Amino acid sequence: MLDSKALTKLQSIIFIAIIVVAAVGGAAYVLRNDDNQSSETIKIGILADLDALNGHSMWQGAVLAAEQLNAKGGILGKKVEVVGEDNDGESVEDINVITTALNRLISLHNVDFIIGFAPSQVALAVQDIVANNKIIFIATTGGSDEITQRVLDDYDKCKYYFQIGWNASAMFKGMTDSFALMREQTGFNKIGYIGEDVGFVKALMEGLDYNLP
């Protein structure tokens, strides 16, 4: 079992990879948008519930990753700066909360890239905002099938939105297939699940309720 320090270190490794992909993979985007980026820094925005365990760990991992990158000279000769905005995960179903936080990262903090939570309830709005502002957003959660379809249907507009998790159909198929295999191997016919009282966890449980039978 990993302790909190080990988890934070693991988070930092993940975020180093994400930040490097965002910064280096988006190098051409940066060069075409010099007005949006400082000549000395690459500013990464973190959109998460900074008071919750997952969001706080995400913030710590991003900060540690930036410190480690900067100690090695940064990325493309630029220092990495991390800025956070709290999306208040307990109220994440309120679209105004998360979109306000997102717009603050873009308009107030002038970030170059954003990494954050975009639960299904608000993912379409997030996708529209980053598309209108032409800023890369890397969602650390999966999304609805509609998110994926919009990228396929209108790539030029929606190409700024990425997600590192499965979309809903793939996620629930993978989970239900795994449970079915476990049932075959163990003979157990009943499972239980428990989670935080936040929007994306509630959506996950509702999806399991629908798909498992």
C-alpha cells in the first residue's frame, strides 16, 4: 500500500509526463500563438477540487513535477509555472462553478495549457470554452461518448480537448466485462461499491447500476 508521500511522488511522475506532452506536443501551437505565452515561462493551469483528496494530490503532483522540470532547465528552455483554480467538486454539477474557474485560468491567469477534471455533466461546456479560446485542455477523467463524437465530427473546432481516460461506453464495457470474468473465476454473484459524494462518482455508480444487470 502506498503512503501519501509515495502517492505524491507517483502523481509527480504522471504529471511530468502530462506536462511534457502538453508543452512539447503543443510546441507548434505555442509558436503560432506567441501573444498568449510568456517568453520566459510555460504556464500550466490546474482545474480541480483543490480541497479534496484527489484534487489536492493532483496539485501537489503538478507542483512537484514543475519543480523537478525547472531544476533540469525547464521545457524548451522555458520555466514551468503551475496555477490552480478550484472547481469545487462537491458542487461540480453546477456548470457555473467549473466554467467560472476555467475562464479565470484562461482570462485572468493567461495559462498556456490546462490539466483538470471535466466530469460528464460539464465536459461539453469545457470543450466549447477551450475550443473558442484555442487552448489545449487535457482532461484527467473520461468523458461521454458525445465528447468523442464531437471531435470526430468537427475536428478543427474540438481538437484542443484531450482526455486520458476512456469514454463512457468503453469504460463501462471494460468494468462490466471485468466483473463478469471475476464472477466466472470466483463464483461470487454480488458486488458492492462505495465512493465520494461528488458528481462524477455519482455518475459512475449510476452507470454501473444501469450496465451491471
